[in-house]
Amino acid sequence: MKKLKLLLAEDDKTMQALFKEGIAIGSHKDSFLLTIVDNGKKAVEAYQEIKPDIVVLDVIMPVLNGYKALSEIRSLEERGKKDSAVIIMLTSLENKSYIFEASELGADGYIKKPYKHKVVGEAIYKCYKKIKIDAKKVDEKKANKEEQKRSSLYQWLDKYSVNVLKMDEQHKKLVNLINYFYTAKKERKEQAVLKASLNYLLSYTKTHFSHEEKLLEENSYPDLIPHKAIHKDLIDSLLDMKERFEGGDKDVADELSLLLLEWLFDHIAKNDKKYGKYLNSKNIT
């Protein structure tokens, strides 16, 4: 395994020796390549020279104290990138405000003095693992989960377009709702969002169908009457689902999922496409 470059900034010679002895024992005794400096200014210089994986800074040091060294090191890097170091503070200070200050400046952890030198290597590796290895795995899992969600959702495709901008914009809202409800269903939260989804759909249909029917009527669409009948059936289905949901019917969620997909694949992609061609022939887009 590749050794981790470890930089220690500690001005006390005895503590330097104890630290060096401590990381040479335990299960991670072969994990570190150690560099030692005795003040904060040298720590910043060594950081730039060797690009360590881990920096351990004593808080009280000559020339430049641990806080200032920490601040300067973090200013040399964009924290959170792969090349940023894990920085751990060494402190005998009891006041928690000092620890908070170090955290605000970008410290990843701290070791309280006096420490058991036999476990210092374990503590440092554990902190490094938590920040660099475990956090990376969590980020990868989150990224994979988000990618799975995106790949599972319904996208607005050209085949759904009726080539009438105002109607397409309104239809896209339905696709957004399908994805919202689909995601809730995958996370088994559909019952929690069902009431809001039904209310939104009833409001949406009232506005959208009214606009659509008015546009078709103004342009003497020949199939307006059967188109209106389809709209009425959709609204009646939603009202029935809302009533049954309020009565405690647990099957409504599955029924709504099917209705939404039928609405997209059949009504919009087929029935609405017909009026789209008709309106386009009248130069309405």
C-alpha cells in the first residue's frame, strides 16, 4: 500500500519523539512517511514542498502558531478537492472555543494533549479514513443513487410535442408531476404526497383544459366535442380518486400512477397530437 505523507509541526522535542514512536507501532505502523518541523512557518513551507496527505499541527508554536499555519495552508488549496490535506490539531487547551475556531478555519479533527502515544497512529489513520475514504464512498453512493433516479425518470421528448408552444409548456408540467410522484412511489412516500398530487392535478386540469378547449374552439377544431369528452372523463377519474383516497382507499396511488402514464402516452402523444397538426396547418405554433 502506498504510504501516506504525514507532516508534523511540533516544537517540543520530547513530543516529537513520542509522536514518532507512536506512529511506528500498531496496525498502521507502515502507513506513514513522516516529516517533522518545529514551527508553523516551516509547516507551511513543508506543505508546499512535499504536498502531504495529512498535516498534524500543534496549536502553540513559535514564529507562526497552529491556527495561522492552518489558515495559510487552507488558503493554498481549495478545500474539498482530492489534493487537499487532512489537517489535525494537537492541543492541550481545554476551552472548546479553540476547537471550534480550528474547525472554522478548516481543521478536520483534533488530538488532545497529553495523548497516549501508542494509539496516536490509529487515531490519525482513523481521521484520514473518515475524511478521505469513507466520505468518498458516501459521495459515490449518493452520485450513483442520483444517477439511478435520473435514468429512471420520464423525460420530455419531441414525440410528446404538439408543436404549439403554450400547450407544450403546460404539458411539461404534467411530466414534472409524473416524475415527482414516480420518485415518491419509489421511496414509498406516495401516500404522503397523494393528496397534494390530486389537488394539483385538479387545479392543473381546470386551467389547462380551459386554455386548450378555448384555443381549439377559436380555431374551429372539428373534433372538439370528443376531445372535451376525454377531458371530462379525466376530471371525473381524478374526482373519484380524491373521494376514495379521502375515504381511506390505499389503491388510489397505483391507479393514479397508471392514469398519469396513460395521460402522457395516450392522451398527449396521440389525441393532442391530432389537434397540434390541425393548428399547425393554420400557422399556429
